[in-house]
Amino acid sequence: MPLDDVVFWVFAPIAIAAAVGMLVTRSVVYAALFLVVNFGCIAVMYLVLDAAFLFAVQIIVYTGAIMVLFLFVIMLLGVDRIEVRSEGLWLQRPIAIVLAVGFVLEVAAAVRAGIGFSTHAPDGFDLLQPAGNAQAVAEVLFHNYFFPFEATSILLIVAAIAAMVLAQRKVRAVTQAELGAELEDEPQDEPGVEVAP
Amino acid sequence: MRTPIAYFLLLAGILFAMGTVGVLVNRNALRIFMSVELQLNAVNLTLVSFARLHNDLGGQVLAFFSMVVAAAEVVVGLAIIVSIYRRQRTIDVDVAREMRW
């Protein structure tokens, strides 16, 4: 049994089990940690698929930054307060599972019709990247996809500004002069009241 | 690499279906968001698999862009969830009925 097969058959069941655990666990924190396990397994899959750069990016961005952000928000809002107890429609869960099974069967049929279950990846992928995967990806990225790369930087700036605007408390900024004037005039309301949007 | 590419595609399909179930069944906005992340990762795995199948690095670059967009989406989405929680004291998506406040 080749080593690739061993790695795949070890980590694919772990990935699926972690996804199942994320769906069935009662605790949101456990769900987030199961998702970390799942992302780690997908990172290993990238390694098997000769995408070493994406392996590193997956671990840094997903299991690092994004999941820390998730856990931070969970802790910010309070673990016990964000549990949702409302009941769904009574047939919602079975119908969702039936749809999911149908989707998996459809993917299997499409894969079988498209490339077949025994198609191996062609050789020669290493020849594409003589200096390593990261340099090869960088070559493609900065030669063929330079404009989308620049657009991505704008997207990230807009997202960062949007997060700050959305997450701020609506507290009016009070200048030093206003503060002094209000103290002299015996203000009716406290500085820092909510401003009508 | 001797593992058939179809296995990776099937794994991605299974993970995507589980993410879909999570989106359809849950009412907690954070859980729905995690399920969306699972779906995005499944699609990324598909992209990388096809990049390997066709010996084309464009698929890996596209997966890279997808990760960037996912990061931006998480930042904005979690900020919206925090904002909804401040307003309604719950993140049940059944309670959030209006888009403006």
C-alpha cells in the first residue's frame, strides 16, 4: 500500500468524523474545536495533493486566524448565552439529511461519469515546480493573476473597515471643548449616549 | 501520488453535504457560519484536486483566492453577528427578522 493511500485513509475518516462531531455536539465551543480538527485534516489532504504552500496557508489562515476569531466571538458573547433552544420544523432534519445523501450520490455519479474512480493523477507535476511549490504558485500568481491579487488587497481593506464600523458601539466622540462646555452648562445627559442612526 | 483523484472529490462532496445539513438544520448563527466554512473548505479541496489532476497550478491559485475571500467573509460576518447580538440579545436566526436598524 503506497504511503499516499495510507495518509488518505487515515485522515479522510478523521475529517468526516470531525464534521459529524461538529454537527451533533451540543456545545458551540466543541463544534469550533471539531472544525479545527477538520481543517487540519484538509490541510493534510493538500499535502498529499502536492500543494505544500496551501497546506501552510490553510493551517495559518483557517486553523489559526479564522478559528481563533470564532472562539473569540463565542467567548465575547458568552458561551452559555448563545445557545439557541428554539425548535425547528418537524420534518426539517430528515429532509435535510435526505437531500445531503442525494447530493453525495449525485457527486459520486458525476465523478464516475467525469473522470472515473480509478484515474490517477498524471506524473510530471514536480516538473512544473522545479524550485518548490511556493515559488511555482507565486510565479503563476504574479504573472497570470496579478490584477485579481491587487483587487484582493482592496477587498481585505474594505472588510477590515466594515468590521470596525459594524462592531463599534454607537458612542459619540466628545471633544475636549464640548466636554468643558457641557460641564459648565450642567448637562442633561451623560456624554457617550447612544446616537440615533 | 497513487491515490485516485476521485477519492478526494468524493471526500469533498461528503464534507460539502455535511456543511449543507448544518446550514439547513441549525438556528444558531455561529453554527450556521461554521457550516458555511466547512462548505468553503470542501470546495477548496475540490479545486486543489483538479489542479493536481490537470497539472495546472491555476487551481491552487484559485483556492488561495478563495481562502482570502473566506477570511474577509468571516471578519464581516462575525461583526454582523456581534452587532445582531447587541441589538437582540440572541443570535437565533429565526428572531432576526428585519435588516435595518
